[in-house]
Amino acid sequence: MMGSFSIWHWLIVLVIVMLVFGTKKLGNMGSDIGKAVKGFKDGVKGDEDKPATPAAPGTIDVDAKEKNKL
């Protein structure tokens, strides 16, 4: 059957991939993919988990000041 590969098939494929790309390049690609996935997850979470940061003391909220004039 086409879809039933044994462990030996996968080991041979792994060895060929390591010979073509090298272990260092594969490790770099793996860490880059991990960072991309983590960045994506953080982006999906977005600002939902982060509380709104209040303005620092001594700063003036220009929008609020203009609303008071109206």
C-alpha cells in the first residue's frame, strides 16, 4: 500500500534529509519555526490578556482635554 511506510522508510528519509541540509541548518530551521509559532500565538492572544496601562503621572491626555472644551 502507498500510505503504510515502516519505521525503516522514515529513518532512511531522515538520513537523506540530514545529509542534504545538515544538522545545523535543520536546527536553525526548527528554532525559526518555533519562534514563528510562538509569535503567532502571542499575536492571536493580542491585547486581551494585557491590562490597559494608565498614563504616566504628569502626562496630559489631549483627547480628554479637548472633549472637556466641547
